[in-house]
Amino acid sequence: MENRRYSRKFVSLKTKIVETNTSSVLGDCILTDVSQDGFAIESETQLVLNQQFSLNLIIQNKHISLSGKIVRITQGLFYPLYGIKLIEKDCKNLDFFKKYVEYSLN
């Protein structure tokens, strides 16, 4: 049984993993699910627990930057699946993103 505060919404969005301090691209990923306080990505890029990074997305013509910290690593469909907790103070347009998750995704 999962102990999640918010329900997950499943998505399939391809984007880049961006290193927080240097803004360099670490690799590609697929955003597989989102919730009000986190998200999951699947990537062949090797990441480690507590590593921080960000993803840049365009949703409904609005630029979104999600920053997070890896809290869980499991096996995904093809590559490792990384569970990420949002670092809200480092995100951009987070309120818009949360509304999108809540009202636009099934």
C-alpha cells in the first residue's frame, strides 16, 4: 500500500534533465507521473539519491521549471525510475503546474 499525500496523474512527456548548479544537460528523460508534491522520471542517465536537478517543460504555452530531489530509485519499464520530491522554492510557475495537474489530467 502506498502512503502518498496526493494522487499521481500519469503522463508521458519527454524532456531534459538539467543540473541545478551549472544548468548543463545531464541527459534525456520521460516524465511518467506527477502529483502536487513530486514527480517521477524514467531515464538511462545515472542519478543518485538526494541529487537535485530540474526539468523544463512547456505546458499550454507556459514555461515551467520543476526542481526536485531524488528520494527513490526503482526499476522502470526500460530504465531506472526516479521518484522526485519537489523543491518548491526553486520551481518556476509551480502554481500553474499544480492547477494543471489537479484539473487537466485524468
